[in-house]
Amino acid sequence: MPCWYYEKKDLVNTPAGKAGLDPETEARYRREGARFIIDCGTKMGLRYDTMASGVVFFHRFYMYHSFTDFPRYVIATCCLFLAGKVEETPKKCKDLVKAAHSLLPDRHIATFGEDAREEVLTHERILLQTIKFDLQVEHPYSYLLKYAKSLKGDKDKLQKMVQMAWTFINDSLCTTLCLQWEPEIIAIAVMYLASKLTKFEIHDWEGRIASLRQNWWEQFVEGLKFDILEDICHQVLDLYSTPARDLTDSPPPPPPPPPPPPPPPQQPTKRSPTKEPPPPPPPKSKEEVPAPPPPPTSQPPPPPPPGFPSSFNYPGSFGQSQYYGGGNYPNYPLQGSFPYYHNYPGYMQPPAPNTGFPYGQQRFPPPPPPPNSNYRPQTRRS
């Protein structure tokens, strides 16, 4: 498998840089693509590891290709589509395209072409060939939780530190840290940064030897230098000094059009003499006046089925039931809570375990008889 970790000099000599794109613009394109993947994944209800895998695929793809050759939002949609299948949270391509179009302006929607779904599927094959079908990606999230469990101290402060470190990992996806360091090193760096900001001093941890004077992170990664942690922390903090995201990426809007000229003044027109209204027609004779239609006769609804209590027909939302006629009484609204099965506990509930009965068909004891009736429960003859 290829090595996906690069030196800083390699991150400068990327295909986009060789194509004439300055480093600031390339970094902005990477931020916009990563944030778009996170926004689109959040809109689709995907997990955090799926979105993180899509961002890693995005960064790896543009280590071999330039932003000038492949539109970044089309590739970002492909990366999220592939990450959903890799992390076993697949989404339909048309749904991803619909979510992407809802987040992008018209200028970037045009880069998807006439058939956006086919465009995404075509670029997915290019993406797979570019990343050499290396689909297994590790993220710092699991290492953060693993390392935090071994620390000792105030639980409230520890929880606050872990939450802040988790946020730093989310934001670090907008940088190229995933192309520089392993996930366990990134997890330790964000934990160090969060502990300093939350003033949670790490003095004790599981397996600590009092006679050895060592830093807390050396028990997880041996030989990890403080300079590396400091460099990662600076890259994360520099992210917050960048301007806000701009998905439009378009030149300033043109000046507003000049106002329309005022309409020419209307020439006064001569008023025509008013005409007298025509006289009303003569009243019709009594023989010509039609007789009024007879009032509609309303037929009372048929009586309820025998044996039903009087409180059966109060407002509800069930409508006609399959148990009591199933449409034999079309003018009689079978509404409300039915006196037999609908008030019985467990109606239309999922089957109990190991019963073998399908959904909504549990076996119940005989229903109670209605009041003032000769109802007798039917039993199967042997």
C-alpha cells in the first residue's frame, strides 16, 4: 500500500502548485472542500467517521491531481459517496447530489454537468484509481477516547477537555494534518492543546511510575518530541484566524443597473359625456318565475352494529376498521377507540421475543363483553 504521509516540502510541490495555483488558494480550496463534505454529510445524517473518511479521500486525491483539472465540489461529493460505502453507511447517489445542490450556488452546481449522477459515478472510478483502492482509514477519534480513559483527575474537567479535543479533531480535517502525521499523534496533540485551554493539568495516569520523570504522552507514543506537538497545535490554531467560508468564490457583484427612465407625461384626454344607464327590464310575471328547488332530504345514518355501546362514535382518527365490518357501514364513521381490540394493551405492537407471531397479530385472551349485551366469546370447536 502507498504511504500517505508527506513532508512539508512535498505539500508545497503539489500538482495544483505546479499548475500555477498559489499555496493560499490551494489551502482555501481544501478547507472549502472539507467543510462541504462535513456539511453535506451532516445534512444526510451520516456518522462522523464517514465524513472524516471522505475528507481524507479528498486530501489524498489532490496530492495526485490539480484543482484546475477536477472541480473540487464534484470530487468532494464522490469522496462522501465512496466513504459511505466504505464505512457501511451508504447513501443513494441521487440523494447526495440533491443535498449537494441545496448547499451550493448556481456557479458550482454547473460543474456537475447536465447529468450530475453520472458525473459523480464517473469521477468515483477515477478516485478509486487515484487512491490505489486503499480504503482503510484510521481517525484520531478512537485514540482520543482510548487515551482519555487512562487519565486521572477531575471527571468534569476531563470531560470538558475531551469534548474540546474532539472539536479540534473535527476542525483539523480542514488542514493537511492527516497527510503529515499518524492519527495517534494528532490525538495526543489536540489533547495537549485542549488541556492547556481548559486548565486541566495531567499529573497522574494509569500505569504511571513515580520514579520515572516522563511526560504523559510518552506512555502512548515513545519518543514523541514536544516540537511536533507544538507544530500541530499551531496548525490547528491558525485555522481559526482564516476568514470565513465563501462557497460562491466569485468576483464582486456588478454595479446595480441604472434606474429606468420616467414614463412620459400623459396627455389630458377629453372626457366623453356620460351615458345614462339603460332602464331595468320589466318584472316577469308570476307564471314565468321558476319555482324554488325542494330542500334536500338528509337521510339519517344507519344505526350502529348491534352490541356497540353508545360511546363508540366519538371523534378519533382510526377511521373504518378491518375488525368491525371493514366498510360494511360506509356512512357510519367507525372512529375512536374501539371497545374490543383497540383499547387492549399491546395492540399493533411489535411481537414479543420468541413468540413467532408476525407484526400486529399477537394472540390475546378473549376480549371483555360489552355492557348490556348477550355477547359470548366464540371458542373453536374441537
